[in-house]
Amino acid sequence: MTYDFRALIDFFPYFLPAAWLTIVVSFFGIALGAVLGLLTAFARISSKPVFNLPSRFYIFVIRGTPLLLQILFLYYSLRSIFNFEAMTSAIVALGVHNGAYIAEIFRGAIQSIAVGQMEAARSLGMTYRKAMVRIVLPQAFKRAIPSLGNQFIIALKDSSLASAITIKELLLKAQQLGASNFKMMEMLTIAAFFYLFYTSIFTWLFHKIETKLSVSGSA
Amino acid sequence: MITIKGLEKWFEQLHVLKGIDLIVNPSEVVVIIGASGSGKSTLLRCINFLEKFQKGEVFIEGKAVNQQDEKMINEMRSHVGMVFQHFNLFPHMSVLHNVIEGPTQVKGMGKEEAIEIGRYYLDKVGLIDKENAYPSMLSGGQKQRVAIARALAMEPSAILFDEPTSALDPELVGEVLLVMKNLAKDGMTMVIVTHEMGFAREVADRVVYMDEGVIVEQGTPKQVFDLPQKERTQSFLSRVR
């Protein structure tokens, strides 16, 4: 078996639509995950059981089952209930999955901010909400950034599992092309190139944000 | 004026405050002394409702504060400042921003007016040249002086100090105590929990000695330090000297 380097260049353009789909699934999945994660984090640290218990259950179920199972489960259930397309299901699944992990990242970051910060803010007469928004969250966000960057990279790579529900993102595209032109390794290499490219951008971006934030006042 | 009536507080099974009665008059400087675990810090935190208590009442400016009423507590807190042992400055904000955060966010004051007030109080604590610095760039003594300016900027009717010099290196204690002395001279009502006996003797109008959740003895510094009536006070003072 020979490795066809030319095929890397010849087939590259065929991957562009798939590369775009990977971006779309990842972007909306991560965005949904971030919103769900933040809301869940607040519910999780609430002392009220109405908020606290459902959020714990959500995190328990999502962290305790495989993402591939969640994607398939949501695909079949959302299709039969709401007639959702595969694409929507993939985004929802990725969002719901990452929401649980991002919630734990935010919760940890919020709770890592010393109690004294909240007390100092409250002692000035601020409401809990205002103290949270003005004093605790800005510090917590900063502390969450390395873990968030990590999670976003995981989410981006996990978008490949959407191939299981017919989303023609990078991995499924590589498999399909490879099956027809018998250059599977070359096709997988092209897909790998795109993933590396995307994750490099994330790494670079988060590094930028981290250094920028560490300049403007340290925690 | 702060009035505390029959205040009792439990942490789970632990009875930390066993019926405290205390009146702090306007412009009075009350210094609370006592061993660790005597309940003095808890008492201070109850006055600001950072701790909820199970029995008794706290009156601020003659009004009984309802512990369940968040709005009332917030309103009351804007009139009673607090300075903490560990400063608790907001690390993501500059010194000036720390000081104007209360007036702008709680009182709804305009930024320009707040900056004017903020600079006035930063000048008062001798840190006007540090307004653009971030807390991480300051020494412990400077941080505590910023924290005092932050409390002052709310123009409170009283300030509570919870062991304000206990976390400081010995050589930095003096600058903080000096600021507090000047405040006392200006007629600020202050309740101070401290281990600085020399400071208590010099600045206090009244010294309150607490032990095991009760006020054992109180009086002028002369009365408490030189002629303590109760045996517990005598033995505590002999230990800290």
C-alpha cells in the first residue's frame, strides 16, 4: 500500500463544504453549551432545591452517558416529536452535552472566588445579583478561561460524532470519499489537517485572551 | 446610632453569642477586645447582617432591621461601612474604581461626582497617588487604607472594623491605625474588633471585653485596662500584656 501525497491536494477542495459544516455544528453547539452551562451553574450553586436538584440531575445524566448515545437519542426523539432535522439535533446534542461540562467549569470558577469578595460587595449595600455581576463573575470568567478553552477544543473534535446521524462534516466526508477512492488514510489525513487548523486557532485565541486579561489587573 | 438588644447566635449547636446588649452612640469609638472564639467578630458581622442571628434585635438609626428583608438590609448596609481583616478589595478594579463602586452602583451617583468623592477619601487615607494602581500592586497597609476609603466613600454613619490590622506585617500596622485615629478625631462612629491594646487604650471611648459569647465588662479604657473589676478580664489582660 502506498501513501498518495498528491491525493492530499487533489481531494482537498472536496472537503470545504464539510469543513464549513464542522464549523457550524461546533459554533452553535458551543454557543448553546455556554448559555446552558452558565444558567446551569447558577442553578447548581443556588440554595433552592427547585433550581439545584434539576441542575444536578442534568449534570449527572450527561456526564454519566456517552456523547454518541446522547446524539443518537436526541436525533431519534427530536425527529419523532418535533420533526427536527439531523443538523438541528446534532447542534442540540452537542450543546446539551457541553452545557453540563461548562456548568461545572463555571461553578468551580465562581466558587473559587473568595467568599470575602461577595461579603465586601454586599457590605457596601449591593444586592446579591449586582455583587455577582459586578464583582464575582468578572473574576470567575477570567479564572474559567483556560478550562473553557480546553472544553471548546473538545467540543470541536466531538462534533465529528455527528457523523453518526448523517451530518456530512469532516469525518463522515473523509470516510465516504475514502470508501469510494480507496485512499482512506489520505482522506483521514485531510480531515485531521482541518481539525488541527481549527484547534490551533482556538489555542491561539485563548492564549491571546488569557494574556490580555492578565495585563489588566491580576486576581 | 447602633443598638443591639438581647442578641443570640448559634452556629449549629454552638452557642456563640449568648445575649448581647450594646449601644453605640454617634461619634463614639467602641473597641471590642477578647480572645479568639469569644464571639467578637461574629457580633460585628451580625451588626451588618453578614451573619444571621436567631434571637434579639439590631436597631440602626433607631430602626429595627428585619433580617428577612433583603431590601432593608441593603439599605442599612449602605449606611454602615465594613472593613475586613483581609481587605477584600476588588482585584479586577483599579484603586479609584474600588472606591467609587459603592457610590455609583448602590447610591446611583454620577461617575464624575463619585470620582470627586473617591479622590477626596483617597487623599484622606494618603493614597491619592495610587488611584490608577491595581490592588495587587499595593502593600497590605495600602490595601487596608484603600478598603477604608472604599467604606468612607459611601459616607456611612458608622464603620465596623473586623481586626483591620491582624493580617498586616508589623511594620505596616502603624499607617492603618493612624488613618483610623484620624477618623476617630473627625467624629466617625466606629466599632472596632482588634488585638491592638495600645491602640484601644489611646483611641477608644469605650472598651468592651467579651468572653464566651457575653460582654464581661465594659467602660473607659482606664477602667477596663487599669482597674478591671472581673476576674476574667484581669486574667485576659495579664495574658495579652
